[in-house]
Amino acid sequence: MDANQALNQLLAGRLKPGVYQWRTSPTPGAVGDKRWTDRAEEAGWRGFHLDGRRARDKGAFLRLCADVFEVPSLADGDWDDLVACLEDLSWTPAKNGYLVLYESWAELADADQKSLRIVLDVFGDAVKAWRDTPTPMTVLMSSVGVEVAGVPRLA
């Protein structure tokens, strides 16, 4: 199954919510391509795009999340604040689910492996919190040729 088919299956509710590696095609300008958000919104999902190119440590990652999830207090927060944010999301309701696309996560992996592991745990906890609700959450770790140990592939 290619990345587009996998996204279609996920948005249609045919795949179990989770944290997945999503292998996207190496195309010029692929980082930041937001066509997936249009598809998600058409299917009733709320999409969040984390562009991790400059998030090389805990502080930078939390500032990125503060901006993307529209929670300014995260910028000066800690991991527990991010968990609370992701397990609430009441300020940005979704009809069918929440989809987080984390691109360029390898920047954090290269510079701060411990923080990346914590991020994966936080995402995993958030997915579990939403799993049995009408609006599940899925996190896609977008990559081209780079793997995250212990994270299953969606495509």
C-alpha cells in the first residue's frame, strides 16, 4: 500500500489509530506539502502539521507545538503540559478524528534522541486517550529513507 492509499484507509476508519511511520515519496517541495490536510478536513478530521526542521531540542519542539496546537503556554511548558494539551483539544473539535503529521522528526532524533523518545511516548499516550472515542487520534511520522525504531509503518 502506498502513502496515499494508506491515508485514504486511515481517514475512512479502516485502519487502527496509532503512531505510524508514513513513508512519503521524495519529491521536490514535499516537506510542508499540505494537500493531506485538505483530504483530512474533507473526511471530518482535524489535521495538525508539525514541521520539525528547526525543532532540534525539547524547547524548540514545545514552541513548535505551542504554535501548531494554538496553546501559547506550551512554549514555556514541559512534557506534561504537552500531554494535557493532546489529551484535551476541546478548543479545536473534530468530527471524525485528529491527525498529526510530524515531518522532519529526524532533526530532533539527530540532536536530542532522548527528547524524540519522550515525544513518541507522549504521542502514544495521546493516541490511547482518544482511541475509544468518536474522534480517535493518529500520528504520522513522515519520512523518506529514515526509520524510527519501534514505530510501525503505515505505508
